[in-house]
Amino acid sequence: MKRKEQTSVKEDVIFKVSGLTKVYEMGEVKVHALRGIDLELYAGLLSLIASLLVSSCVS
């Protein structure tokens, strides 16, 4: 199976985060909800997500 090459235009990135973590502490217990998440949001993708969220709120 051939692997599809990734192509990305860096100037389309409108939001980027690297190494994101979130830990909830419940008494002595620590719950790691996120560990080292890397995320890039592109302009077209963000508008799609926003329109989906708005349409689900209206229903």
C-alpha cells in the first residue's frame, strides 16, 4: 500500500499548539486527559468546524 504524501501550506495555519497537556486532579488521583498534543488549525477547516457547531446549536 502506497503512503499518501502530506502537503501543507504553512501560511494557511491560523492556530498552532505544541505539547498541550491537561491533568485533572481528584484527591490523590491524577487523570491525564491530554499528553503532549500537537495541533494545527487551518483557515478552511476552522470555518467548517464553526459552521457545524452553529448548525448543531440551532437544531
